[in-house]
Amino acid sequence: MSNLAAAGEEPEILFWVGCAGAFDDRYKRVTRAFVRILEHANVKYAVLGMEETCTGDPAKRAGNEFLFQMQAMQNITTFEGYGIKKIVTACPHCFNTIKNEYPALGGNYEVIHHSTFLQQLINEGRVGVAGGGEFKGQRITFHDSCYLGRANNIYEAPRDVLAALDADLVEMKRSKANGLCCGAGGAQMWKEPEPGKKDINVERTEEALAALDGNAAALNNMLGVESGNAGATPVPRNSQQGSIIAVSCPFCMTMMSDGVKNKERENNVQVFDIAELIATAEGLNA
């Protein structure tokens, strides 16, 4: 961003990378995939680089309002210094915080989650995904991020993006407004779970696997985390080699991936961000 500003230029969007997109090895691949899509679509973008700091979301969720406001004001000062107006991010937590909580501190911007931005690029013909690419007919289920879905009512954009792949999209029993958290929200990402019968991410993964496997019996038995019934390991309908759990959040990525490992299904079920799927279908592998 500083280089563009020095040249007297303005970007079409500021791509807010986020902590996970910058430091988590797995989610760095999502960052690279999304950037390659932006370049493929000739989107003039900028990043803050070393000037980007945490939005303050984890601090706020953990109850440290003072730290949150310090981090938020630092970012707002940076945004205002560059005249930033439009921000796109692949993290629903960053999206929710900048969009809904920065205005109270004087930071008012157009904030777009990458699922919505990808939907726009596809609708405008700037990203083609002709014929669905290698995902045509592949079985995919989408896990709704709480901060994207229930907090901001964005349900259709990621599904529209996946629909462009011409894949076999299947919904989990609990989806959209009735979706189940991956278990990482509300600062739960940074602590061990409380004692109970089952970790939430395992429960959610079992539901995803049942949907992918077409296991009606397992779906019908999913009565909740504390039910004790929720979760015989699904028996694959026809092995579903290469089935995909699609996500749009770095926290969900970690929790669902750990859930797949817990169920020992890494050999035939993978977890991908929607940007990775689009980049792969376009031949822009990250």
C-alpha cells in the first residue's frame, strides 16, 4: 500500500490478509490462492504488509476491551492515513470486526468478505470457472462460519461460488441459520475445550461426513453435542474418494481439518477454502 501511495495511485481494494492468512501455514495457501485470483481478474489491490496488525477480535471476544480499542485505533489510523475506502478479507472474524465494530470508533469502510467478492467476480465474468473444472460432479458440503452467517446473514454468496464449480453440493443437517459452530468462535480458538462428552468440532465433522457419505441413519441420529447419540462414524456410501468440506474461515479450516483427522478420514475427505477451489478450477494453483 505504501508503494502505491508514494506513486500517487489508489487500489480498487485493500486486501486485509489477517493474522491466520499471514502466519498460519495452512491458511497462507488460501492467501496465495485469493491473490492469484485477484491478479487473474485484473483487480488492482494492495496489502498493508508490516503495517497490518490484528483487528483486535480475539482480545474483544476474550473480554479485553482496552486491548481491542488500542488495536482497532491503530488500524483505523492506518486506514485513514491511506484514505482506504474498500476492504476485502478472507477472515469472517476480521470482516465482522472491521464492518460492525470499527464504526463506533470512527472507522467507516465498505467491508466485503472474500466469498461475496468472488461471487461478484464470477457474476461479472472476470472469473470464468468454465464447466466447473476438475470439481465437476465432485461431492462438496459447505460449513457456515458463524461470523459470516448468523452474525452477518451471508449464506448464499459462498454457495453461489461453489455452484459455479458445477459440483454435487450437499447440505448438512444443520446449515445456514441453523448451522453448528466449528467450536473456535468467541475466543474458544485460544483455549482447551471444557469437559464434556464430545468436542464441538468432532460433532460438526461427523455431520459433514454423514452428508458427504449420504448416510441418512447417521444424520437422523445427530441430536446435539450432549446427546450421546450424535455420531457413529459414517460408513462411506461408495468411499467418496476426494469428497470436500468447503469453508470460508481460517478458524473453521483448523477445526474441521482436526475433526477429519480425529475421524481418520484424511484419505478420502479434504478441507478447502472456497478460494482454493476457484483458483484450482481456474488453473491458478497456489
